Amino acid sequence: MTQQSKTALITGASSGIGEACARRFARGGWNLILLARREERIKKLAAALTKEYQVTVHGLSADVRQQKAAGMLVEYLSRHQLEVDLLVNNAGLAVGLEPIHEGFVDDWERMIDTNIKGLLYITRAISPLMVGRKSGHIINIGSVAGKENYPAGNVYSATKFAVDGLTKGIRIDLAPHGVKVTQVAPGAVETEFSLVRFKDDDQRADLVYKGFTPLSGNDVAEAVWFAANLPPHVNVNDLLLMPTAQPCATIIHRNT
């Protein structure tokens, strides 16, 4: 299979790391299936990438928190006779930064439903198709928060620890079928992440990235691109990607 004929399915593709991955893979000649909640935004991105890179891009509006989204996706793939060579499980978010005794249950459920259940729904839908072909690659976007906890990270960290554990388990299950499974786990990335976490508080979100150079969505996309384009016999199991100023989850060296 030539690189030009490959197709990547990317969830949470309308902004941030997901959009950066879409742009990187389109530039590399891959066809795309882009999934996101915001219909107008994902349709606009799909049209722009099709025009700029002359690749085929399908923009689909769906919420990965809903199991029916996975069924819709499988039906769409079947109807359009599409095969998925790479699944990038990128859809995810953090909401709130309160200690556990002050946390909001609605925030917890939103993170659990998106970061864990959404990943599971889409993986369950796509992995049988890869197993049937004895080929494919799943890349889960994790986080340094899934490697080590930080104050008030509690439930978000727990969901990313789950992504870490699920990635390992999925890899074991799919290895006999020739399907690669990778985790790319970034540290601080300047996207809409903090704006969502702090519920559209621009000033508080901006402070997260003040005084150092964080990762960009493009930096993470390059890591995903690298992992996806290695020879068939080579797999990146786990890639922890950090800003130079952030040696671990709890320390960031800022310019004063």
C-alpha cells in the first residue's frame, strides 16, 4: 500500500492537536476522516484540506461520548467503502481544577465520558476492521498526567492513567493480529485545552503558558506522524513528549 492511498481517522479534529494532526497527515498525502462535535468547523476544515492538499477528506459531526456515534461511523465507512489504516484517538479534555473535595460531578462525568468511554467506543468500532485485514495502527493521545499526578488533577489524571492502561491492554490484545498500538503523551500544550479547563476564563488560561515555551499542536502532530510512518515491523509503544522547560508534570521553569 502506498502512503498516498492510506486513510487516517482522527477524533476531536476540529481544533488543537486533532486539527494539527489532520493538517500534518493531509500534507503528507493521506486521506482523512475527521470526527468532531462542531459541525460547521469540521466541514470547513475538511473543505480547506481537500482544496489545499488534493486529498480526500470526510468531515463528520459526532460526539464520541455517545455510543451511537460509533455505530454511525461504522455505517458511514461501509456505505462509502472506506478502510481505516490509522485511528488517532485524540478527543479528550480537562474540565475544572479543584481538589477532590470541591470537585463538580458534572465535570468528572464529562471527562470520564470523553477521555475513557469515547476512546473505547471508537476503538471498539474500528479495531475489528483492522483485525479483519491483519493491519492497522491505533494511536491514543494520552498525557503526562497519565504518568504522574499533580495537585487538583485528580479525575483528569485518573482518566489519562486509564488511557495509559488501556493502550497497553489494547496493544496486547491486537498484537497477534498485526495491529500496532501507540500512546503519544504530551506535557503542556498550548491549545484550547486550558480555555476548556477553566470554562472560557481567558486570563486564567493564558497564565498556564506564561513565562515558558509550551508545546504546540504541531509539535505533537509531528510525533504522531513519526510513529505512524515507521516500517511495519517497528512500533512506538509509548512516547512522552515534553517542553524543555517542563521536566515533569509538577515543575515548569518560567522566565521571571
